[in-house]
Amino acid sequence: MSLGQAIAPHLPYLRRYGRAISGSQQSGDALVSQLLETLIANPAAVDSAGDLRIDLYRMVHDNFGLVAERAAERDDAEAADIAIADARLRRIPSLARQALILTAVEGFTAEEAGRIVGRDADAVRTLIAEATDEIDRQTRARILIIEDEPIIAMDIEMIVRDLGHDVVAVATTHREAVAEAQKHQPGLVLADIQLADNSSGIEAVQEILTDLAVPVIFITAFPERLLTGDRPEPAFLLTKPYQPATLRAAIAQVLFFDESTVPA
């Protein structure tokens, strides 16, 4: 198997991680593009006999540090994302945030995450606890849930409320989702892909975003079907089935880059 064939299955998830730690689709995809350029020029940058997945995530992690340094010197959209993050990073180390995303969203163990960020497992666990506590203090939102499965909707609502957020409504159809968004002006939308009226959750969100600037997390069992690069893609994805910690980390990460919730 060629290196390209070995890497291909990991790309959707690397893009998700890049977007999560950088705060935007453009910046996250740039991290993965940089990784691919590095491997084309130097395939030996990864250990073919080792754990390829860990090596790839480590490269994205390392690239983020370089991109953040360069973005701080520019005045563009990427620099704006970093500026928003910096307002929060004064209160929480980026390493702790990345440890949380690697374990809660990407499914790495503390030991594996430690190999990616260069810390031991106990240090990673400490970082995760610090990130969770601080992000919870910093981010509160009014949330609209778009989900047509009652049990899943109830589960999401319970988790969201336990995190201290307010659920303004639960919508099950395209029309209902748009109406509830216009009525409540939520600070975050959690959206399923397939709705009760057989319409697309993506289409509902696109209509919502024509009138309301709000961060969105899409929920799907098949994230690789949305991160194809062939059509407009959501910036944030949550994979079904998910653990409460996964939803918690995803919500916290999205709100982390939302400038409306940056503390004064």
C-alpha cells in the first residue's frame, strides 16, 4: 500500500481536528494541506513502521503552532480567528485545549494524545481537567437543537442543559428549524443531517445563516461523507454515536472561537 493510500482514510478526521483547533474551515484545511505538502516533499516525515494516525495528528499539532505564529503578524480572516482564540488563551493554555479535543473528540487515549503533544499521560489528564473547567466558565450559550429522533434530541438537550447552556427550542423539520432560529436568535445550532420531513439539515442551516450569523455543529454518523472537498462543507462535525464528553468538547470548542462569548 502506498503512503497516499494509507493516509486517505485519515484525511476527513485530520480536517475535523484542524478545524477544531484553529476555529475555521479555511485555517483547519490549510493545516492539513501543509501536512500533505510536507509528506510529498519528504515521505520519511512519518514512520512507516509506527502508528501512522498518531504521526499525522502530531504533524497537524506542530503545524498549528507555526501557523498561529505567522497569523499573529497578519491582518486577515485567519488572523482574526487567532485573535479571538488569543482572548481566551490568556485564560487557558492552547495545549490543554488540544489535549481535550484529541481525547474527547478524536478518540485518542491519554497516552496517545501525550505522544502527539509531547507530554506524558498524567500531564495530559491534568491538561484536560484544566481545559474543561476553564472553558465551561467562559462559554455559555442559547442553543437551538435540530434533531428529528426524539430520544437523541432528549439526550442532547439533557447534556446541553447539564453544561449550563439554555435550550431555546428543539426543531424536527426544515421549516420549524428556520422559524425557531428567527424567533429565538440562538448563539449556537446543533443540527442533524436528515430531518423528519425528509429535508436536509444542511439546507435548513444554510437558510438560517442567510439572516443569522451563528456557529453550527452538524451531527452525523458519516462525517467522511461531508468532508469531501467537493461541495460546501460544515466547519464543525460531531460523529454519531457520541459520548457526553464528545458533545461537551465540541460545543466548548465552537464557542471558544465565537467572539460574542469572549469575556471582557
